[in-house]
Amino acid sequence: MELRHLRYFIAVAEELHFSKAAEKLHIAQPPLSQQIQQLEAELGVKLFDRKTKRQVQLTEAGKVFLQEAYQLLEQLKTAVALTQRTGRGETGKLRIGFTSLVIYDLLPLILRKFREQFLAVEIELLELTTSQQEQALRDSLINVGFAHPPLEDDTLSYECIHKETLVVALSSTHSLAQKDYISVRSLLNEPLIMFPRYLAPGLYDRIMSLFHQANFSPNITQEAVQMQTIIGLVSAGMGAAITPSSLQNLQRSGVVYRPILEKAPLIETAIIWQQHRLTPIVENFLKCTQDFMAGNG
């Protein structure tokens, strides 16, 4: 049975007249009659009672088949539409890896823009370190990630989408909190709070470079995995912390942020993906991210 058999059958069933159905289908009447006869032979039942050579009535079997034919064509229409939307990257699932830093600034804004355009795409978010995202991309556990260069895997594609400065986070009661700028040298004897290096080697090394330039080793007295935990410890007066400026969006009472007096390295955020696994959904997300950054750069 072919799709045209269903369309021919429906046309005759709706017109109950072969000549009118043939005119509607823009074909000659004899071939139409032959197609209906082939359909009936394949099904092994009569679909029409022929009152005259051209005018017909549906049999009981024909009435049932008509309803099923309508449903089949509707299902086909739905399947075609879904396939086309999937091919355009308008539906499906997108798995995104991200570091904790981007949740305070970039990621929510980009996700909002993407969802405005592609509401039918299901989004799964996984908080991962940069190295974990690289492995997750290789293992196809995520489709795209927000990470901080440098990357260990030079086969991955990436594009730097944001650069930000480093700032000092202090308790609002700290003596240095009254200053407009903080010199790194003024942190010589201060207890400092940091994250372990394995979480973000690139970011960690950039922060450490500030102390190396100032010719002293930082007095790290506390380590915490989560950025919000670091800021919580700062608020409790457990020490100061050097963080990317986007963390200022994590508004915590009792904490102030001050720019660094010396020239500090910029912290890069990049979107990363695998070029050979570039699906339509990933292409749409990359373009959405690029458009957003171009409009907010």
C-alpha cells in the first residue's frame, strides 16, 4: 500500500463520485478507478458499493478505513513536522556543562535568550569543572560547555565569549574594606580563602600569579569547593578571597568587593564543543550565544 492509495481513497470517499474525485486530484478517472481496485484487492475487502459506474457509497469496512486513513495522514503530517523541526534544531535535548562562575552572570542570560527562541528544546544542566567538561564532551555526556581556558584537549573547539577582572572579597568590617582599591601587597599577612587547584587550574594559576608578582606566597587558611561557600566564609570573617568580578552578583550581606590596584590577569570564559558532533541544536545554541554576546559586549 502506498501513500497515494490513501489520498485517492479519501478523495473518492469524500466526493462519493469517481469523476469529481479525479477532477479534485487532477488525474483521469480510469487510473483512479484502477488505484481503488488495487487498494481493495490488497485489503481483501470492498470499500465502496458501486451504485453507478461513477457514483459510489462507502461500505461499512470503507467507513472504518476512512477514519483510520484520516488518522494515518495526520500522524504522517505530525511525523514530518517533528522531523523537520528536529532537522532545524528546534526540538530535542541539549546537555550543557558549566562551571559555578557562569551561573552568576552569563549562563542565566544566555539560557533565557535561547529559550525565547527554542522553547521546545529540553535543556539539561550539569555543573562540572573545566577538565570534567572536556571529558564529558569526549564521552558525549554533554553537547556544549562553558569553561575557562586554557583547555587540556586541543581537539575541542572553543570560542572566548567573555573576559572579566579579578576583585578582592572582604568582610564589610575588615579594615581594608574602606579602601577604594586593594593592593595585593596589603594581603601579605591576611588569611585567604581559596578553592582547590584541581577544580579550575587555569583560574587558580591566574590568581596565584598575582602573589608571585608581589613576591610572596599567600596565606591560604581555608579551602572551599563552591564559590558561594567561599563568599560565606568571607562574610563570617574567616578571611579574604580573590574572585572573578562576576561573583559580585552573588549578593551576600556583610561582604564587599574591591578592585585590585595592580594590573591583574583577565579571566576568560569560553564556550566549548566538539566540531564533529555539531548538531543543529548545538549550532542554534552557539549562534544564540554569539548573538547575545555581540549585543551585550
